[in-house]
Amino acid sequence: MKAQTFNNPTLFNRLPVAEISLLLTSFFWGTSYGITKEALVYTSVLAFIVIRFGLTSLLLMPFYWRETRKGQTKDWKYALPTGAILLCIFLAETYGVFHTTASKAAFLISLCVLMTPFVEAITVKQWPSKTILGCALLSVVGVLLLTQKNIGWMVFNIGDYFILLAAFLRACMVVTTKVLLHGKRLSPLSTTSLQANVVTLGALVIFFASDIKVTELFPTEWSFWLATFYLALFCTVFALFAQNYGVKHTTPSRVALLTGSEPAFGALFAFVWLNESLTLIQMLGGGCILLATLMATKQKNTSVS
């Protein structure tokens, strides 16, 4: 019998590439809350967004121009609205993280998992399946258990409302990307590059319209740049590419479910890297999230790429 190898395209096509990419995105996003709070010690929210996405744009520029020369970016205009939504997401999310705790932000942003099936239902005019809704609810319950130690539900501040807005915009983002880019000749990499450019330019306009000092764009602390390069490379370049790729090859609801596992990875990161302890309830919450994620990956993919 002839052995299969990784060079065999049939074997590669059987791998759930979209799901694996989205789970890696969840892992990187799970580490981003604490790192973002550390970076914001050295500069303002707007300056941080400009720097983070400016780096992202520079990293992706060679790839975008290469595809442009090949005539593969003629549908570029369809990605611009998704970039505008992404700008709003990061403005809301970064301001929210600055004003609230990382654990509370992790729970509130996870509500995107519940919102996305209903936003998607409006566009496709079809009620979400019971399995998808069940997975979404299980995931949110898991995040609640995972973060219950420090949430403090009795008091909501401005940061919490910003995070809720970011969660809703995330749901709109994946659905809008699916609708606008369906059937278009634009790769996930070019889509990511265009989105990063829109966010950078938009944040720059708002920055210069504000009374923030220009020196905020040039922090001198090496720890800031180390954190920002990590966020730009893994939590922005790779994560947005994976999300755009996932949206193209599966449904928005499954994208939300898979990326919604980020609090579980965030807790694992805190446990392993930061030596934080986890209670039995928190471990149960993490298990619920991972179970919901596993169920989502086993769902039959009905998306047309």
C-alpha cells in the first residue's frame, strides 16, 4: 500500500485549516489583554492603535503589492468597509481594556459569540441552528465561570460599555466580511492589508484632530516596543489573516465560536506564564469553552467558499 505524505494535496485538504487557524487566533488574542494593558502604560490609546496598525501595514505592504502586480486586488474597495468597522472595534476595545479589568473584558467581549448567530440570521434570513445556539450559550457560560472571580457584576463603568460595543461590532465584522467578500477575487492576506491601512489612516486622522502630543507616537521604552511587535505580528497580522481566511471558508457563527475560546487560552497563559492560580470553578468554565469549541469544529460546514 502506498503511504500518504504531507505533499499529498488530498491529505492536506482534509486538514481543518480554517478551524486550526482560528484556534491559534484565539490563543494569541487570549494573551493580548494583559500585554495591551502593559503597553498602554507608556502611551495613549490612539497612539497605540496608530503604532500597532502602522507596523501591521508595513509588514503586509510587500505581500499586497506583489498580489497587486499579479492583478489579484481589483476588488480592493469591498474590503474598505470592513476596515472601518475594524477601526471602531479597536477604538472601543482598547479604550475598554484601559478602563476595566482584563478578566471582565474577556467575558464581555465573548458575548460576541452569542450576538453573531443573530446578526448572521438577519443577513441570511434563517434562524440559527439549535446546535450553534447551544454551543454559543455553553461558551458564554464557560467564560462566566472562568472569569467569575474578578468580574464584579454590580458595577459597570465606561470601559465595560466600550467592550460591549466592541463585542457587537465584532459580530457585525465577521458577517459583513462574509457578505461583501463572497465571490470576490481578494485573498485573505490582501484583505488584512487593506483593513490595517484603513485602521492606521483613520486612527491618525483622529489622533491629529485631538490635542494629544505627537511625542506619544514615539515611546522610548524597549518593553513597549517588544509588546507592540508581538501584538502586531501575532495578534494582528496573523489573527486578522486567519479570521478573514476563516470567514471565507466557513460560517460567521463558527468563526465567532472558535475565536470565542480566547478567554480559555488567556487563562491558560496566565496559569502557565504568569503563575496565576485557577479555582475548580474556573477550570470547569475553561472546560465548557473548550467543549463548545470542539462541538463547533465537528459541525458540518455548509459554507460555500
